[in-house]
Amino acid sequence: MASSSNVNGNLVDELEEAFQSCIHALTKEESATGIDKDEIKLEVDQTTLKFIDLARQMEAFFLQKRFLLSALKPDLLLKEENFDLRQEIARKDELIRKHYEKIESWKNLLSDQQNYNKPMQAHPVPPEMRSMAGGAPGPGGMMPGGMGMPMQVPSPTVAQWNQSSDLLEDYLCPRVTPGSAGC
């Protein structure tokens, strides 16, 4: 009986020859060879079946070698499995990291959107300023603001803005009543 390397070499050579004959049969033109379609189809089927059979033999050979290797040296199989698992863990860690980055960017986008959509909040007026809003002179006969500086007027509140915008809207476009034309 021949050695395993000799069988493997012959099997590889046979597989390569079967592949080349299969390609040759598939690329053959019927007009150039004078052979009809049925003969070409039969040749393609035969070469394809031979190629598939040799590929299965090659697969069986490698599976047999793999089985022998795992039986004789199980530590190699464990090392390979460990290596595969570490690669899978690294790949999944990278995927998780990318997901966390996306989550963080979406959080930032949402917080920016929420900050943008918040209504403008007015600055509350301290009680001392409310009493000075009338313009009465303060201590020493000075106007509020002191040292000749202009008096600072508090910002209007959101309610004041809404009221003024409603008045402006009513002035520019009166409310529609039955029988009247709107804006």
C-alpha cells in the first residue's frame, strides 16, 4: 500500500485534473468542435460528478487526519479552540465598544435636542429689585443702578413674552368668527 503523502499527492493531482477537465468541458463551444449539445451536456455532467467525487475524497482524507491529530495530541485541539474563543471574545468586545460609542453619541444628541427644545427661562427678579422697579431714588438720592450707571431692567418672563405675542397676533390677524374671513 502507498504511503499517505503519496496518496495525498495523487489525490490533489487528480482533483486538479478533474477541475481542469470540468472547466474545459464547460467552456467548449459546440460550433468549433462539431459536437452537439447533448454530448457536451453529458461530458459536463460526467466531469462535474468526477470532480465532486474527488472533492469528497479529499475532504474525507483531511477529516481522517484531523481525527488522528485530535486523538494523538488533544492539547493541540484545545489550543486551537482557546485561540478561536479568544478571537471571538475580542471580536465581540470590539462590537460592544462600538455599540457603547453609538449609545453615547445618541445620548449626546438627545441631550442637545432637549436643551434646544427647552423654553427660554426668565431670570427671576430678586425682591430688592422689585421695589426699585418704580424708579424711586435709592439711598443718597441716586437712581437705581448707582454710580451714574443706567438702571438695569429685568428680562421679561416667558408669560410676558407669550402675552405680547398673543396681542401682536390679535392685532395682525384678528380671530376668525363665524361669517368673517380669517387671515
